[in-house]
Amino acid sequence: MSEIPVESIRQVRDHLADVVDRADREDEPTVITRRGREVAAVVPIDMLRRFQEYEEQAIIRMVRERMANPEPGIPLEEVMAETLARPE
């Protein structure tokens, strides 16, 4: 996999159409920085939808695991914290 292009928000402003075309036609995301910090990305819409689907499946899998556990329930806050802390 090739390295994802990284551009400042100022650079992206100057050629936003090119960044969007790269995502749309070449399936290549672009990471956007502000003051040197990564803050956003322009990604192909299919990539975003796949990520959302994966995230939903991960949450459903976690809920099923928890429901199958005969021990007393776990507070929703703890489940959500664990879900958000998972790297994938």
C-alpha cells in the first residue's frame, strides 16, 4: 500500500477539486493538516461506508459477547469506553 498524501488545509484549499477527484477516481485518500496536526481526511465514499459498516459490526459483536456472559451486566458507559478504545 502506498503512503497516503498529507497536505495542509491551505494547500487543499488551493486545489480541492483535485483532492476530491483523487479520492473519487483513484480511491486515494488525502490527510489534511492544520498547523502540522492531522485533523481530517478526504476519502472515497465507499471507504467511509465500509468503515461505518465495520464499526457497526464490531459494536454488534461486542453486544452479543456481553449478552452471552452470565455475569451481572456491565454499565453502558464502560462498554462505550471499551468500544471507543479499540484500535480497530
